[in-house]
Amino acid sequence: MADTAGFFAEYLPNKIAADPSLKDIGKSFLFDIEGAGKWKLDLADGSITKDAEDGDCVITCSKDDWEKMLDNPSLAMQLFMMGKLKASDLGLATQLQRILG
């Protein structure tokens, strides 16, 4: 099973380094993972900050559901439709496919 802390500490920084075009999105995402913590991904500069409080798009999900989605990204839409994955800006949230994929 995927690990939330590992995702933000290892996978995400490697993904941004491997695909500099992600910075073209130019917005920030606050991931509020209930039971695991909060992380801000700022695609303007590629930084990841733990315990942040704001973002252009806030993604909220439980740790269990988040880790299931990391293992199987196709679950994202199902979790969203069930109200288990929430996004404050749906248009911006669609860019997450590029990040998670």
C-alpha cells in the first residue's frame, strides 16, 4: 500500500524533477489528508511544504482513501462522487492527473 508521507517526501519531488512542465500549471495545491497531515505543493516553484495552511486548490481526503487512490489513481473519480475526496477548485483539481499519473 502507498504511504502518504513517502508520496510527499519522495515520489512527488522526483515527479516534479522528472517533468519540469508541471511547473507551468503555476498554482498551489493544499493536500489536507485527515489522519496524516497537510502538505502544500506549489507548482510555481516546485516546492513542497509540510503543515501549510493555504493553497489555490484544497484537496481533502482521509488517509485510508488517499492511499487507496495513490495505489489506484482511477479511484479518484469514484471517491469524489462518493464525497470522500473533495476539491475547492474543480477545474484546477483536474490537473492532478498530470501529477498523480
